[in-house]
Amino acid sequence: MWVVKPSYASICNYLLGFDAARDGALLAGFKEWLTMRLGYGHNYCWDRLVMEIALGPISHLNLQLDNESDAKCTGALRDLLTEYLELRGKIGLRNILYDHGCWMRNQDWFDENVERYGSSAGTEK
């Protein structure tokens, strides 16, 4: 892969573009798999989840990475994406998404009505 400046941000942007060109086929299920692996962050984008795995919880909004953190995130992305794609090739995307659904339902904060209807109130018809 060729990017202008080899950094975590440029590699993520490259992957996002490639994924968009493939109608989401490359990264399908990656965010869900990362969420299960991390144990939280279902409301984060996959690039933030990789950062949290590589660096630990990030409590600030300024996500500018120093050279060492950038290298850790880049290496983690390579390793995680490789591991994910190998797993998806073995068990299939359907099983990953099923496992994620089961994981979500086991969370204390999960409300199926919100997930299904956008609100827990007024779902009766």
C-alpha cells in the first residue's frame, strides 16, 4: 500500500477509501469485532477502537499522536486487521455479526427497543 505520509491517520484514510470503493466489503464487521475484543466502545469508529487497544483508554479529545504512539497504532492496526480478516475467512461475517449481537444483548446498558426503533418509548403499535 502506498500513502503520501506513512502515518496512522493516512493509513486509516487509505483503508476508508478502499473500503468505500468496495462498498464496505473490506471492513464489514471489523468495528463490531474490535468492540467485542475491547469490551466497550460500540459507539466509537474502528480507528478509535484500534487506538484504544494500542494505547489504552483515551480520555481526551485531542487525538494528535506523537511518533511513538503513531507507530504503536499503526502496528496494532496491521496486526488486528490481519487477525480479523483471517478469522472472517474461517468463520464468516455472519458469525462475527451474530456474536456481536449476542455480546450487545449481554451488556447492562443495552436496550433492544432503542437499537430497533431509535427509542424505548412509544414502540407499541
